[in-house]
Amino acid sequence: MRRIAAWLPLYVFLALIAVLLGSRPGLVRHAFRAAVERARGGALAPDARPARPDSSEVALGRLLFFDPILSANKERACASCHMPSRGFSDGRARAMAVDRSSLPRNAPGLTNVSDQLAFFWDGRAISLEDQIDGPVHAKRELGGLGGREIEARLDSIAEYRALFHGVYGKGPPRYADAKRAIAAFERTLRSSGSTADRWWQGEIAEESMPAEARRGFDLFAGKAQCSRCHFLPLTTSVVPGAFAAQEFTVLGVPADPEGHALDPDPGRYAVTKNPADRRAFKAPSLRGIARSAPYMHNGVFQTLDQVVRFYNQGGGKGLGLDVPNQAPEIRPLHLTVAEERALVRFLESLSDDPTVAEPPARVPSGLPVGGRY
């Protein structure tokens, strides 16, 4: 905690630079590099309990993540909606239900998911373990099995009995431990060092970072104001410093790419019942963002160019939609076409060198790895 507290003045300085000295964006980059340098050698993520990637708990979680044994029909797995090749999303505007219809929201990517404090687009789960209950118990997602049903299935498979015993000790497999194992695996799904990260940390020379991407970072932290919601260095909406709060923002996301209507999803309001939270959503991590299209909670935008243009226009209000509680920082940015392009190049530089969790060759249930659909 002392290390985290020591970063706070640097973040304050960074924010002041971004707000007050936007005409000198290079100062933002240098201040941010200083913050990263202070943080090196310590975890940046809010989650302070990551298991070692080579631990037996993570290995068990990996098997469960790709095993359809947790779904009622034994045909869907966690990996059905969170595919390694797609930034641990699924490439669909809205996730697929167990009956092959569409669910209400987009499947969020899981790269650097441990950098979050709240889970689901509306933040209704406060831990990865709690989040797992959502899809497992939902009738439309994995079919709605209860914990005891899952335990009976796992206990009927000798290999799982041995694996759970090896990780958690005596007794039959427990659903609570299955959640712990899956969450431990998900915490290892981290970017292995994007071009932007290596540039910030001084591991690659200034001239090795494309000039357009460098300009994009200056815009991200300055004129484009992206870092007001995607806080650096995590690029999530977890507030830096103590990393103790997750913000939710009203953007005025449209129901269609052309912006003819406002998306009706109540967002955070469904959790808090606070009118100010109506249509507020969590800002995801931007690590791996180039691979996790489409974007927004409803998958309305297919490309990063569309996302940047939406923000540049001023969110929903900029499209002419009635969004009375839209966040005040979401307003027209007056970016040129060249600046929009540079910002996209920077976002793409956050997606290099991904950690790809290869699916196991087989899973203990003998079912198709990753599910049938």
C-alpha cells in the first residue's frame, strides 16, 4: 500500500498536465513514464491475490474454463464466449445464449480482467468468483445448473476428483473451489507487454514507437480526454492511487451505428436504482482492445474508428439523442481526421504481444474442448 500511495502525487500531476497543459502533450508522456518507473517491481492491478501462472490451481481453472461440463447441455463452456483468439471475447455484437439466440449484452474481453474491481458491464459482481455465478446459474447462458449439480458432475469424473484433491485437499470437488480455480486462471490472462507498455517503460527506443501512435498517446492523455475514464496506467475505470473505486459513465450509446435511437439498456441503474446511473456502464480495459471487437455493451460499433468518431462527436448528445444525464466530460472533441487516425493507432499499440492461453488438448470430461458452439 505504501508503494501505491507514493504514486498518487504523480497521478495528480498527470491529471493536471492533461487538463491544464494540453497544448504541451509531451509532458503527459514524460510524467506517465515517471509513474510507471515508480511502479516497476510491484503489481499495478487492484487484485492483489494472483496465483502463479504455473500453479496447479491455475491449471485446474484452465481445464474448467474450456470444459463444457459446467453447462446444462454439456455443449457450452466459458471459452464459448471468451475465445483466446478474440481477446477473450467472442466477436459477436451480443453474446450467444444457450438456445443460440442473442443475449442482451456483448461478451467483454478478459485480457487484464484482474485490473477491474467490478464485473459485468453494470458492475453487479464484486469479484471474479462472484462473476462466475452469473453465467453458470443463468438459464439462458450456461443453462442454470446449481452448485450441487456441478459438484455431482465433477465428482463423477475420477480425473477431476484427483485434481481437486491435489489443489484443495480432502473431500469431493466443491463448486466454490471450482470458481476459485477458474478465477485464478482468469487472473493470469494478462497482456505480455504491448508496444505501448514497452515504450512507456523505456524497453524500446522512442524512434521505435511509430510517430502516429506516439501522437495518439498524447491525444489520449490530452485533447481526446480518453484518460478521464480509462485511467492510466491500467486503462480501466478503476481510479488510480488507492485503486479502491470503479467508475461508471453515461456515454449515450446508441442502439444502432447511425445513432437513430438511444440504447434502452438501464446499465448500472439496474443495480443501484440511482437515477444518475441510468445507462451508465463500466469502461473496460483497453489491453487487447484491437482483438475484442465489436465494442460497447451492446456491440454497436464494429471498429475502433467508429468508437473514436462517436467520442469525437460528443457521445449520444453529439448524435442528437436525448441523454439528460450524459457525463459532462463526454462532449465534442474537435479532433481532425488525422488525429482520429493517430488515436486508433495508439489503441492498436496496446494490443501487441498478447498472452494467448492455448486451449488444452483435452478436458477431463472428454467433451469437446471449448464447447460445441
